[in-house]
Amino acid sequence: KLLAERASDNKMDVLVSYTGEGSFSNSLTAWKEEGVTMREQFPQAFSNKNSAKFLMFHMYPYMKQTIKEELRRDDVDLILFHEHGMPERQYLTGIPLSKGAEANMEAGKRLFRNWLRKNKQGSEKNEQLKSAWKSYYKIDSTWFAGAFDKEQIKKDSLDDVSMGIVLEDVPAINPNPRIVIFDACYNGDFREESFIGGEYIFAKGKTLVAIGNSVNVLQDKSSSDLLGIIGLGYRVGEWAQLTNILESHIIGDPTFMFKGHKASKKINLRSTDIPYWLKVFKTEQHPDIKGVALHKLFNLKYAALPQLLTETYHSSPYAMLRLQVYHLLQFYNDGRFEKLLKTSVYDPYEFIRRKSTYSMGRIGKDVFIPYIASIYLNDGLDERVRFNAEFCFDLMDMKKLKSEVLSQIESSTSLYNKENIKLEFTRKMNSRMRISEMGLDVANPNLKMSSRLMGVSSLRNNSYHIMVDNYLKILENPTENLNLKIKLAEALGWFTLSHRKGDIINSCKSVASRAGTDEKLRDELLKTANRLEIYMR
């Protein structure tokens, strides 16, 4: 099928995007943006109602049949799945929302049955569960009836498989989209004997490339950076070399390419000439070609790039080009990125708003506190953006943040039921405060070493800037536990955007240069210093 497709003159002009339940926190504002960005990247695919489709899990109670029909279409060139996944399954939908008392009761009974089946029939554990449920929910034993009945198990199993695509489905579907992108966990896990991505390319359809992840992967990542160059006739591998992450893999043919459109002009991706890439950026109109030029200039260490990036962000109408500016400018330590964030948290593109909010917390400066507070209070319809604002609570000075949020609540003329808002905020602050206690544990010599090490592991996701001085004292203390120092040195390498990263670099180098420093510790100290210096251009 690869030879047959290579012999064709197929252009990339039909695409489908599907967002499954749980992706992007089920945010409609996040979902709707893909229609905007795909139009920027693949304008040729927006010729009629069937050439570009954007589907979401809640359009039907079960979307499986709809997706199967899209996969069987002979004309679809590219399909993107934003979903949860396992090696053996794509999770398309969850349990459908119930309407009416009977439907709600049946949905509840099904949840109970599924939970009971995790244990053996008649087990003491199940009897304890049923007793607890009866007491808590005020229900009787009819709610658990049929949990181990063969016919009921079969029916529940069929309902379950209707919520996703499993390995056995793929050979019967024979998918035809030439490229399938799985923005999901594990669908590309080639370590397994069988896995979703592999089934797609070895089925009898026309799918030649599956791009998927072999492990779990963040939701807040962009799966379509620079993707438009594939529609211009560049090879899948050429695109992947520009954007690939460690978790992601090309399953299939990396040399596959669509026929280029007449409007596209091949550029020399191997050029190392700065004037050449400046000319490409100035003369080419496609936003992803401009984005490629910016990445090339970054790799070539073009001295005036920070200014060009800033000017591009404020002048470009293209969301995907502004996103490349966000990606690249954060590597410069000249203050431009921090200044940009004050604007980009209000960008028209939800993903840029989402990532900009997250970056404010990763930097941790007090100047961002009013922005984080405002986003938390006013951006409730941007679920992922607001989630990132809440994630920042314990990364900032919590006393100052609390004061700012309460002040904005009091001064607001649009918020209603302010007392409830205060209660909800207090609850979320307390939750984040409990998480932050793990970061405090690291520096507490009175705790068990296991507790301190657990706290170190939390620093990979939580840059507690306010604790950096305490962490550096641990590294510099010759009497501290060696294993703790090695783990802590590694964890500080995750403070890539922290406003304290300069201090971390200096301390790591200082301790590493001392005579008698353990070799393993020295290795981690220098790795962290090198890692953070990448963000100190």
C-alpha cells in the first residue's frame, strides 16, 4: 500500500480532528481553537463541509460509529485524535450523560457493577463496599443486582467497548487517513506485542504513518506545531526533526510526503546561513514556514532574534506563529519573555493563554500575582487556563497572592455571591498549601529521609522559588545525606524558568568545583547547571 500511495499525486487537502472526553478538561474554548489553527496551517482543506471536520465526544452519546465512518473515508489525508489512550485502546467517549430518573439510576447501577467486578464474587471486600454504599447513598441491594450475571456482564462489556476503539476493531475498520496523529498516552507504545498505532499502519487501509506516544504525555502540549509544512509537500520526518519530543514516535514511513501545492516553494531545511533564513522569514507567507525560519535562526544563534520574536508576536495575525514566538523567547534571559507574558495571557489563542499563565508560575515573580489572581477570578470558561492559574497558587508568595485575590473580589463589580467565591478560593488555596508542604519537607532535618526524598520528587512539577535558598544550603552542606543531595541537584534542573535559576547555576558550579565532592553529585550538579544555562541566553 505504501508503493501504491507513493505512485499517486495525492495532495493533503482533507482533514479530520476528534477530541475525546477528558482532553483539555473538556473545555469548549480549547476545542474551538483548532478550527482556527488548522485553517492557518491547511487553508487548502477548507473547500467544503466535508474537507475539514472538527468532532467532539459530546456530539453523540457514543461517537465510535461516527469515527469509524471517518476512518473509512478514502479521501481523508490526516486525522488528529486528542484523547486518552492505552496501548490497546483509544478512549473516545465516557459514560453518556443521563437524562431522566430511569437513565440516571441505570448509569449508577452500572458504576456499582463495574466496581464490584474488580473483586471476586462474594468476597468480603465486596460485602463491605455494598454495606458502605447502602448507608451512604440510602439505596437497597437492587442497585447491585446482576453484577456477576453472565448476560449482564456481556451487555456491560458491549457498552464499554462502544466508548472506544480497541485493537480488534482496527483490522475491521481498515483506516484510510494517510497520516494519523494520536495526541494521547500509550497509543504508540511499540514495546507491546500489539498496539493501536501499529494496527493502523498494518491494516489493509491506506494509513501509512501513525504518530503516537509510547508513555504517558502531558495534555498541555501542542501536537500540531509547524504541522502545516506537511501540507506543503515536506516529508513527515522533516517535520518531526523540527518538533519531536522524546515520548513521540513515527510508526510507519518517515519519508512519506504529499504532493506539494503549486503555491508552496521548497526551502532548504539544511541551510546554516542566517541571511537565507531571514529572507525566508520575510518573503514566505505561510505561518509555519515563517515558524521554521524562526527555529532555524534560534539554532544558529542569530543575535537579533529576541527583538525579531517580540516584533513578530505583536504584529502577526497567525496564532501558530505567535505560539512559536512563545516557545522560543523563553530561552532568553533579557526580560523580554516576562514582559511578553503580560500580553500573551490575553492572546486570542487559548493555548497561548494557557501556557503563558503556567509560565508565570514557573517564573514566580511577584509582578505576576495580579494577573494570576485575575485569571482565576474571571476566566472560568477557559477551564485549562484557570486550572493553570490554580496550579500557580503555591508557586507564588501565597500570602501576597491571597491578599491580591481577596482584594480583587472586593473591588469587583461583576462577581456575584462573593462569600461563596471566597470560600471556594480558600478551599483551593488550602489544597495547594497541603501540596506545597512536600516542598517544605525537603529542608526539614527532623523528618524521616523517605519523607524528604518524597518532597524532592514533587519539585519536578512544582518550582518552589521561595525555598531555593534552603535547597541550596542543603547542596552546600557537607554533612547532609548524599542521596538527598544527588536527588535534589537533579530536581533543581526542572527550575528552567525560575527567576532564581541564576543562583541555582552558581551554587551548583561552586559545589561541583570543590575538592572532595562526590562524583555522582558532581555529575548531577553540572547537568543541572548546563540544563538551566540553556534558558540563560
